Amino acid sequence: MRKFKTFSAVVISIILFQAVSAQVMVKGIVKDNKGNPIAGASISIKDSYDGATSDSLGRYSFKAFEKGPQLLVVSNIGYKSFEQQVKLESGVLTIDVVLKQEVTELTAVVLSAGTFEASDRKRAAAVLDPIDIVTTASANGDITGALKTLPGAQQVGESEGLFVRGGTAAETKTFIDGTLVNNFFFSSVPNIAQFGRFSPFIFKGTVFSTGGYSALYGQALSSALILESIDLPDQSSANLGISVLGINGGYQHLSKNKQSSFGASYSYTDLSLAFAVIKQRQDYSKVPAYHGADANFRIKTSKTGMLKYYGYFSSNRLAFTTNSIDSLGYLDKFSIQNSNVFHNLSWKENLPKRWKIFSGISYTNNKDDINSNMQDNNKNDVVLNGLEFKEFNVDTKGTYFNVKTVLEKKLKGLSAIRFGGEYNFSYDRLIYTAYNNQQYPNAVKEHIKAAFAESDIYATNDLAIKAGLRFEHSAILDKINIAPRLSLAYKLGKGTQASLAYGIFYQNPERRYLPSPNALTFMKATHYIAQFQRSINQQTLRVEVFYKKYDNLVKTGITNFTESAINNNGFGDASGFEFFWRDKKTIKNFDYWVSYSYLDTKRDFLNFPFAITPNFAAKHTASLVTKKFVQQLKMNLNASYNYSSGRPYYNIGFDGTNYKFNDRGTIPDYHNVSFAINYLPKIGKKDAKSFAVYVLQVSNIFNIKQTFGYQYSYNGYRKEAIVPTSRMFVYIGAFLSFGVDRSDEVINNSL
Amino acid sequence: MKKSFFVLLTSFILINSFAQSEKYIKAMEALVPAVDTTRSPDGLTQLANSFERIANAEKTMWLPFYYAALCHINKANGYFQTQELEKVDPLMEIAEPLLAKAEELEKNNSEIMCLKKMFNTGKMMADPMNRFMTFGQSAAQALEVAKGLNPENPRVYLLEGIDKYYTPEQYGGSKTEGKRLFEEAMKKFEAFKPASSIHPSWGISQVKYFLTLD
């Protein structure tokens, strides 16, 4: 009984003690460093239940049950936590708090001048989603096809590549997982634009820079296309595709512990069927046929490390004749056989103390065997007097090797420094065989070594600066260059920012004009870009103005009957205005973007008699891309319209001493309306073991005549329009995949 | 004397820990019913902060972590109605570590798997075209696990019902199937006894609401 009394006494005194001591009132106001109140901040006494949440005026108050010296913690998302020692005794304790903004990827301004990003990261520069690349009707499932609907890129139809802001296609370089890709497109065929070699589905991120890109990249005067390959697949799967163009199949295996994967695929493309239905301008003796195979593995080397390999092999051939422009009643025959091997290995890993390493190697081996000759109407090979030069054979072999390492040290917040080196080896061999079997071999070996450093400085969420320096040495030129790069971005308000970019870019003279009889130097471009961007709630507005100055462009002359580089006296400039608007919000399930580019450019390079607007530059370029998803039909309806004002054309002749114009003019405006339907019958069926996508795609649906330029007979008396191989093209295909729902792969165009 | 001192000491320790756990239960009991009734964004932030304080003080209890994450996810769900999709990801970023902590403290729990399903669905809904593959699948998997761990958990059927109800028919959704699941959930709710006064029991008001819809 006595014990029970003691027990009760103890209980009572404990309860009393706790009740009596609950007397300190803590209150105050939470503000940011601009003096604005912060609502919803959490205020707490560390390791206790005591605390409160600030109201819309930033005010808080609570009764503290804890006693004595304690730690007051105030936190809110987007701000650095605040801690203060407090002594809880009695009465009222007033503590006003100022929280400092934390610089994070979600809140910080983005260096977006000159950059279009297609990724699922929610950043201001990401105006496209990865899926946009394949659901753009005019893209035909080709990466660059989709990028051509963005401002800055030209609608050039007679040859492949991205012509950016008055630059040639050779001024755009492509990088996969950090390393340079040679032969990104299939080998050139006269007047027929070729597709990219790589399926858009192997990439998860695309950055298309139309100028002012980072010091990590070089050797591109105008533009860099930076592609990042996918990581581990979500699950093992097999897929099969059948279309009017051919078949493809593949398998991806994900290991049970989800730490590694491997896969391989094969595709065979044969245009016989398509060409039988859709009349081609060319008469094919060998219809284009492509074998393509690839293999990959991806291994998680640690929690943050990833080793990726992608290997690619392709072999293709084609041969066709067209009515000869030089001699009536005769045919011009062209044939090409290409084989290409590409290996890419990359590794990234987080190191201790906020260091990060990235390393990549790529290797390419490319072979082209090109034949040109004349035939009579019965398709017998002939050599005509005065036109002997039309019979030749070109055998080229290229070996390319690129290795790059980047080290990054993260500083406070998002700030970082980055530096590293790059080595580029290329060995091009060419044998030109003339009609009389005379051979003219040449070989060009080049080593480019580069070192670079850059730093990202995020002073606050509102101001970011990237400053970089790139240093290159070219063995063949025996020269060095130093290229500074600078870009900055400033947040004007919620979702609104202004950006500036400046940079100097160097590039070696193009291989096709080498070797040169004279010493050459780097070609040079200087970019100035200013951008305004507003991206709020599924709507993006982007306006950009730029000025680009070209120096030391290569001029060519005729030496030994071939056109080769003779000096760096070329120059030029380009200026323009670009507009982009995307709206996913106004109409439900309807997404569209509009882009417009104004370009004013002149240059004197290659064989131009003086500075002129080059034939690959249109003054006005515009695109409208629309995407509509119809739930009831389970169909994606995508349409696009591309426009470009007439580009100039020239026939430049050599009179023995000088280049001069034999003819010049302007081609008609270009219009193209494309339409695509993707039917996904099994979308959303969670337990479906297979997934199917059916595709119908029509380009130039209104059959509008398109002219890309003119070609001239050797004597210059006859001219002929360069037009697409067929006015309209229809593509039908079915794609099946097993074991995984691939609803995002709405079109898998295997071209 | 020695003996009584020992008894006193033992009882003091016992009482203190008893008082401590009673304090925990009392604090939780004051907050848990609000989970079912709080819908305003500010109210949910306040509730989440309160749970988080308890979570950080207790450290080993999974329930406050669970409820804190639930409040943030419920707040994010409110933004789907107002179409303020850009506000979703930041909230999910707060919820994610809280959810992970709850899972670390309490393995193989049907309620936590339900919350995981809600987290993944929320992530997917913020950008369905690009996230359907990843988050859509993880959401479906989490719900399956939740059902396997406790087929009597009414929230499994509530979440499944919401999925079916709002998914267009072309994607395998069905209003009637949704209704059937809400009725199923109702039955489970009637039979459901939470493990304690502070274990998850929310959802019945939502089921009742859905049952009044056509």
C-alpha cells in the first residue's frame, strides 16, 4: 500500500512537472532574403513534437513543452534549413527567421541561349520531350527530321544534314555519349538526302545547339547535336517490325538484379516494294537495300556508375540511272556501296568529394565504293568523247577514333567546374580512278588534341554564368587555337528568363577539299546570341536574335583537275531572328508548335566569286507541327507543315583563271504538308503481353511540286530542276513488341 | 530499502517510457483523423509538417513518416484537378524520402505499398506521355504487391477503383468496373479493423463520395 502511494506520487509528480513546465510560447515570422513572407515553412524544436507551420503571412507560433537549451530548426522546400540554439524557459520567445534560397535544378535559371533540349527533365531548356522526335509527322522517324521543325535549321531537301543559321551541313557535328560521331548519315548520293543511321529509340536525351555551345565540344562552326543513349531498359523484351520498307527484330535482356542488360537487333530494309508502287524519278538497277545490326550492353558499375557500349554495323548498296543532262539519249549511272562499323563505349561514375568522371571512346570504320559512268539507251556502258570525265570510280576508306575524358567537381549548389581532354584521330584514304584507269590516290591523316575547362557559377537561383575555354592543336594544320565561350542566364520572373551567349568556334577545313597545295588554318566563327524565354504551365515562348561572323573560310581552286582548298581568305556573316511557340494547354489532347526563322546571310567561300547568300540559306523558314491524340480511336493524328522561301541558286563556272556566274536565280518557295496516323490498339491494357503500333504516314500529302535547286550540263547550256525522288511518299508499317508495353514508341520507323 | 529503491527505479523507467509512448499515441491520435478530412493545400502542408516533427523525434516509428508522405501526395493530387502540373514534382521530391524511410522501418506492409502506388501514379500523371512506361508500371506493381500482402486492405480496392473509374474505356478503364471496386472497397471498409487507433483507416469518405457518382 505504501509502495502504491509512492508510485502514485511519482506518476503525479511527473505529470505535474510536464504540465507545469509547458509554458514557453515561441513565435516569429519567416521571410526570404527579399523580405517576402514564406508560407508553409516547418518550424520545429529538433527531436521533439514541438513546432508549427508558418501561415500565408509567414507568421508562426507554438507552445513548447521542451525545456532548457534546444535547437530550433526552420525548413522549407527550395530554401536552406535554418538552425538556431534557443533556451526555453518561460514567457514568450520571438524568433524571426530569414531563409536563404537553395539553388536547385528545379528552381534555378537555365543556360538556354542557343539550346533546344528534348528530355524528360523539367528544365527551361527542355522544350521538347524525347517522344516528340518520333511523333513529328514530317520527321519520318529521323532525328534530324524533327529538329528541322525548330527555328534555326533550314529545310534543305537535296542533301542530308542540319544547315544551321547560314552554316553548311558540315558545320554541324554530332556527339553520342560525349564522343564525336563520323558518318552520322548514310553516305551521300547526288541530289537525294540520306537518313541518319541511328534509330531515335536508342536515345533518351537530345540537345540541339544552334550556337554558343559549351567548351566541351569543338570542331563545329555552327551547331552541335548532342545525343545521350538510354540507360537500362525497364524490362526484358523482344520486338518485331514489318513495313513496306523491310523488316526488323531485336531482343533486350535485363538481368534479374536489374544491374545490367544486353541486347541486339537486326534490320533489313529493301525499297523494292515501295518503289514498285511509288514511281521514282530515278531508274534503279539496284534498289536501295540496307543490312543493319547493332548490339549493346549496359552495366551499373556502382550505385552511381554506368558503363555503356553500343556497336553498330551496316552495309548497303544502290545503283540507278537518270537521263543524262549532258548528252541526249544517254543515261548517267551512279552506284554506291557502303559499309560502316561504329563502336561507342562510355563510362561515368561519381567519385568521392563531389567529383565526377566521364570517359568515352568511339571508333568508326567507313568504306564507300562509288561508281559513275554513262550508258546508252540499252544500258550498255559507253564513254563519250569530251565527256570522259563522267566515268570514274572513287574508293574511300575512313578510320576515325575519338577519346574524351571530363572531370567535374561540384561546388556549392549547382555550381561546378569541369575540365578534360579530347583526342581525335582520322585517317582518310581515297583512290580516284579515271576512265583511262589512271589512278589518283591520296591519304590524309589528322590528329586533333584538345583541352578544355569550364565553370558553372550559380550565384543565386536567378543568375547563372557558364564560362569556358577550349584549346586545340591540329597536326595537319600545325596550328593551335584558343576558343573562349561564355553564356549567362537571368531569371526575370516566374518561368521567364533572359539569356546571352558568346563564343568563338574553330573548325578544320573539310576533308573533301584536302590535301591542299598551300598551308591552311582553322576556319573561325564568332557567335553572339540573345534570348528571351517564357515557359509557364505547358506553354513555351522563345525568341532569339543572333549575329554570327565567319572568318578564314576555305576558298577553293582547281588544281590537277580537282577542286581543292587553296587559302583561308573566305569570310561571311549571318544574322537573324527566331521565334518558337508551343502550347499543350489551350486545347485538350492537342499539342502544337510554331517556329519561324528569319535569316540574313552572305558569305564568300569555296568557289564563290564574291560574297553571296549561299544556296542552302532561305530568308524565311517556318514550321507548324500538330499532334492530336484521339482517345476513342486509340489513334495519334500528327500533321506538320514546313515552309521555306525560295533559296538562291547559282551555276558557277571556272574560266581558266576565275570563277564566275554562268547563271543564277531563285528557286520557288517550298511547301510540305505531312500527315501520320499511329494506331495503338493495346494501349493501356496493363496485363497485355504484347504491344502493337500500326503506322500510316504520308509526306507531301497535297502533291505540291518541290524544287530544291538546279543542276547544269557540263557545257552550261541545259539546266534541270533538282526535285524529290517522288512527289509523295506513303509509309505503312506494323510494330510488335513482346514482354513490354511500348506505348511511347508510337512510330518505329526503321528507315 | 535497496529493494524498494530498485522497484522505484524500474517503475520510474517503465512509467517514463509508458508516458513517452502515450505521448506519441496521443499526438498521433490528434492528427490522424484530419488525414481523411483535410483537402486544402495549406492544411495539408501543416498536417505534413506536424507528422514530420513526430517522425523526426521518434525516428523508429513508420507511421508518422507514412502520414507525412501521404499528406504531400494528397496535396499533389489536388493539383491535377487545377491542372497545375508543374507543382507536382517538387512535392513528390519531398514525399519520396519520407516514403523510403517508412518502407525501411516497416518492410512488406500493404499500406506502405498503397502509398507507393499513389506516389508512382502521381509522378506519372505529371507527365503521362513520357512517364507511362516507368512510373505507370511501378504503380501497377506496387498495387499488386499491396494486394498480395493484405487482400483485406480496403484502400487497395479504393485505389484500383479510382484507376478504373478515371481511365478511358479505350485504355481498359470502365466506370462500371470502377463502381464494382468501390462497392468491394466499401465491404472491406466495413470489415476492416485498423491495428490500432493510429494505423491507417482513411478512405471511407472517398469511397462514399465515389458511390454517389454516376
